[in-house]
Amino acid sequence: MRVWDIPVSKLCNKHLLGEHGEIHAIWNILIRNSQGYGNHPETRRWEGKLKALYNRHEENVQEMMRRGFKHKSSLDSSLAGGRECQDEFVNTREEQLKILKGKKCGCVLDE
């Protein structure tokens, strides 16, 4: 479970689409106060920051559409409360870049 903290334009298709699914999972866990992954560090860092998660979703969707993907799963903006900025990290941006570079997946990380 991960929402990256690097620009969506840098993500390969696999990570872009994967992140989109993760955003929806985290969103649903938080708005429904679900158990399961509710205590996962990636989920917990978004508590009180649904506006930031909503914004990341919108960035993700714009990039998906730019690449020719279709999008049919909007989030309810009326539920997007809390802080607009994510400043809490499971891994630092530098660590995330290192993780992605190790995957050799097509993410554009050296620009």
C-alpha cells in the first residue's frame, strides 16, 4: 500500500495506475472508518488530510487522462476535508526514489 510523494508525471504506467487504486482504498478506509488496513502506516498518514488525498487523486487522474487512460471513479469532493498538504512520510522522497530506481520499471526519475 503506497501513495508516492513524487510528481505523478514521473511514475510509469504501472505505478501511476497502482497508486490510483491505493488512493481509492485509503479514501474508502478513512471515510468509512474501516478496520483492516486502517492501521497501516500509509493509511494513517492520510488521517485528517482527505483534502490532500483528494488533490493527489486529481493530479493522478489528470496524468492518467494525459496518457490516454479512461477514468470513471471520482471521489466525493464534499468529503475532502482536513489539511491540503501531506507532510508526513512513511519513506522520505529520497528513499522513495531509491525504491523506484531499484524496480527498473520505467519511472522517469533522473530528469
